Amino acid sequence: MRRETLKDSLYGGLVEITKNPKLYRFSSIGKEYCYFTEEGKQEILEWIHNHAKEISTAEEIILNERAKKLVLDELKR
């Protein structure tokens, strides 16, 4: 996955999780009364764990592409 796609996925997923009252309790009284349920905490951890793998892969691809570009630029000199 590309970096921008991952950013959108993370944001979109978090929005969806916070819309689910089984996972997140929203209070119009104030943000200090909003919280994740126990099930929501578990879901967030699993969700972040899964995305972390994708992020690591994407960053590795970006790093490899950058390294290749630097080598090619150096060889062109």
C-alpha cells in the first residue's frame, strides 16, 4: 500500500470505530467523557497491529526506492 492510502485507511478506520457505540462511547457533554470500551480497546490494538505491518512494508519500499535512486544518480556522475 502507498503511504497516502495508508493514511486515509488509518483515518477512515478510526472514524468508523468511533461511530460504533459497542467500541467507543461518545458524550456530547465533553470530550473528557468520551472513551473506548474494553472491546473497543482490543479492536484498536488489533487494528493498529495489522496496519503497522502494512506501514513497515510501505516504508521499506520507499527506503529501497530512495536508495536505488541515490545509487543511480551517483552512477550517472
